[in-house]
Amino acid sequence: MKFKANDYKPNEILFFIRQNTGKTQAEFAKTIHKSKDWQQSNELGRTNYLFKDLLELANKYNIEIIIQEKKKNSNGTKEQ
């Protein structure tokens, strides 16, 4: 799975990862010792998961996270 994370909200990223596994919210959350309510709340955007949770999911499902510096414009500022 490959997508540009900057183009999505945290809840959408979590949903995409879960959707890619084919698991229900309860099954997916259980793999990192969380509840279905935790998963649902994060997917709906009511709460935001921690980066450590994302790293745990990445390790569990063999997902590579790449953090890349944004390119600079000709005037020296970083692109948004």
C-alpha cells in the first residue's frame, strides 16, 4: 500500500490501513491491544491516535513509513 500521508487526515490513514487488512474494527484494534471503541473513535476523527500506535500497526502489518522533507520553493520556503 502506498499513499501520500500529507494528503489525508489521521483518521483516513487509519481507515485505509484497516481496510487493506480486510479486518473488522474489533479484529484490527485487537491486534495492537486496543478496543473496538478506540478504533471507531479514531476512524470517525473524534480522537487521534498516537504516532507510537501508527508505528505498532506499521510493524504488525509490514507497512513502511517514510518521512520526507518537503521541497523548497524558489524563494526558499517549504511547500505546503
